Amino acid sequence: MRHQITGFSNPTIKRLRSLREKKHRKREGLFLAEGLRILTEALDSGRTPKILVVVEGTELHPLAQKIEQATVAAGGDVIETSEAIIAKLSGKSNPQSIIGIYPDHPVPLDELDRSAANIWLVAQALRDPGNLGTILRTGDAVGAGGLILIDDCVDPYSVEAVRASMGAIFTQTVSQARWPEFLSWLRSGPGELVGTSLNTDKDYQAVRYRAPTFLLIGNEAQGLPEEYEADCDTLVKMPMMGKADSLNAAVAASVMAYEVLNQNRQR
Amino acid sequence: MRHQITGFSNPTIKRLRSLREKKHRKREGLFLAEGLRILTEALDSGRTPKILVVVEGTELHPLAQKIEQATVAAGGDVIETSEAIIAKLSGKSNPQSIIGIYPDHPVPLDELDRSAANIWLVAQALRDPGNLGTILRTGDAVGAGGLILIDDCVDPYSVEAVRASMGAIFTQTVSQARWPEFLSWLRSGPGELVGTSLNTDKDYQAVRYRAPTFLLIGNEAQGLPEEYEADCDTLVKMPMMGKADSLNAAVAASVMAYEVLNQNRQR
């Protein structure tokens, strides 16, 4: 059903706005995604919002109409409101005109089907939501099975991560685990754990990766802890021709992921 | 010489703070970089700040002492101030404790030596400072000659771009040009212009790139204008196995750049 809401102090608006904070997302099991492109990606992946927020008094884009129909058909709510309130929800001065509130969907490690994909991305203590979203986006592009978040990573359901994922938050499986738990799950089946590291001379192109390949990316500033590197089957590094000794974390993950994809498609 | 400044309203502090805005950077020809890691990168590249800002009353890290000595030797100023003022300059709540103010150094197109490198990165209408900085960082890593910014790109000297570059703003040459000017310069010498595009079926690994290779990356949302694609020698695309049709701009630039580097090092 469509409701109109016009006041900033409306309890529903306050509640939706609170989803910009992790603790409220966690408590409600909901997150916020914005923009027709990302919401369409969600719909194409069979995901409908529990609440859809659209700008009042304008005719919806045909794609937005489809999303509205699907929302209503699935028993969700549609809220019409002002651009100012949408800007407030979005936190952007120039917001998208459509916002969806979706149930989050972290998948427990032991429900992952590792044989479903040749590549899995694993990130450890990732701090930047843009990097996390970008890694999800690359994961979708290379056909990864999903992203496994180790230790305290930034929230994959933050507005910034969802935005940077460009919809991949809906197409990529996300799982969260501590290292010992991850390692014991990993070793319970097939899979090669590959870490990118400065502590090796092994070129990333000199290795033939075996599927499923788990690509482990460390924290932006610290890289991987030494103990975690010791648990890897292989450590590799990308050639660095300049003065810097490392790449951006999402770039490193992507260059590695494309190498593995390229090897797989040459077989 | 070292000065101590304690007031937020001090004119020098106000002036330095104004460098967070593009128009002031442009007028002064100065920009702001922060953090020991980036300032050390600058020093290693022979660049000293005109003004160095450090936290008062603490002993400097040995690397910071070296930067201070170099600053003074080059006739620069050193300002000691409070953490609160440094936070204000940095715009971060948890700022680095050292900031340098450097002269910017865009290089005119006709002063570039294209034979100095096998890879050049070219970005068109790039909007995100994080992407721009990340592309600079990748440019350093692959030994690119520099980054050529086409049309209205975000300012490479913004605090966010400098931060994301992790010091590559000091090691990579930056040039700015309109498209016709760039194209006529490009065609005045050797060089293959390669665009990444959705409008081609040519796989990026199916092409043998000739040096110097100019890798052209389009705007985050729109990609390259059609006319610009028509001016390219080759259009290529990366395999996209998922639902999305594109990668993050910095990721696309990086995956391409590593492919070109890999081909060059196999020769």
C-alpha cells in the first residue's frame, strides 16, 4: 500500500534514517539501498524491499513502477515523500529519487556451497566501505561465489558499501567469520587459500591456481597478520614497478581475481 | 624556521585551511598532504613542503625530523600547532599528526616525454577523488608515465585524491587537457589509444598492446562519450561474468594496466 509522509519527525522516517547507523541496521536486520540502478539489480536478483520510498507527486520511471508493483505484491509498503526527506534518508545533497529498505542476508559459513564457484573473495579487517563495496562489485564481475569477511570489517550493509557495490550486495553472498572458524571450515573441504603479501617473491602470475581459489585480502594499512599468512597455501605478490609497495585493497583483490578468472577461462 | 601557532583564527591557519577548497588551491598553486607515509614518499621523490605542520610539544618521529630538516634546508616554514588545529586542517576526526603544504605541479601535455614509459593512464571526466587517487597509486605500481586528465575531472590535488594516491601524487606526472588538444598531441607521435568500453566484444586479453599504450578510462556513470570511443585505436572489454556490466573505474584502469604490464614483461 502507498502511504504519504511529509514530516521529518514522522516515526517511520526517523526509523528509516536510523538505518544509516550500524547498530540500528543490526537490530532491525534491514539496510538501505538507493537509486534505480541498484534497486533494479535487486529486483532482477529476486529481492524486493520491505519498504520502498519514492518522491511524491511525480510519475515513476517504468522500472520504478515495476519495483513498486513487486514490493506491493510481496506485501511491502510504499512511502511517498518529499525530496528533502529522501535527501535526509540518503545523506547525499543530490540524492537518488528512490530508496529501498531490504532485509540483510548474511549467510553462515557452513551454508556456503564452495563448489558453486571457482573464486571466493575473503577480506580481513577491511576498514573502508568503498573498498568493501568495490570488492563485492568485482566479485560479481568475476563470477565469485561470494565475499567472506574475517574479523572486524566495516559493515557490508552500510550506505557507502551498498552504493559502491552498485547492486552486487544483492548478487554476491556475504558471510562473516573469525579466522579460526573460517580456517576450520576451509580445511573441511577442497580449496586453495591464496594471500597477497609483501613477504614473498612469488609473482602472482607464476602460480597455477586450483579451484575453488580463496583470495585473501588484508587490512588497508596493515595487510595480513603474519599468522594468517602462515596459514595460507600460497602467498603471492603483484609486481610493483614504482616507489609504492602496495596497491589499494580493492584494486589488489580485483587484479588477483581477474588473474584467477583468466587462468580458469584458458583451461 | 619553526613557529608556534595556537589560535584557530590565525591567518596562516585560515589560509592553509582554505586549501581544502579547489579555488584556493588553484589560486595559490598549493595543496595539502598528510601523514608520515605520504610525506616520506614526497621526500624520497625530492619534494619538500613549503610549509610543514607538526603537533606541538611532542618529539618527532625520526622520519618526520628528516622531513623537517629538508623543509628548513629548502627555505620552507615549520609550524607547530595543536592536534585540534591539525584536525581542522585535515578535516578528519582522527587526523595524521603531520601535514605538508606543497606546490602543485601539473605538467603541460607538450612537455610530457611519452617514450619515458610503456603505459600512460588517461581518465575522462572522472568524478570521484578516491578513484583518481587510486588510479595514480596504480600508475605508480605499474610504472606508468603519468595520468592525463581529460575534460572536467575532479581535482587531483584535493585532500581525498592525495590521500587515496598514497603518495603517488608526488611520483606520477599529472597533466590536464581537453580532448581535441590531447588527441592532436597523441597523434603527433607514437602511441596506441586503448579505450575500455561496453560497445565491443573484443576481450582485453586478445589484444597485443603496443608501447606506449595510452589506457583511456571514462566517467564512472557514463563511460566514454561515443565520439571519444571512435577516436580510439582499439576498444576492449573485460569479461563480466555476473549481473553487472561494469567495474569500478579505478579497478577497470588497474586490471587493464596490469594486463599491459604483464604483456610487456613477458617480452
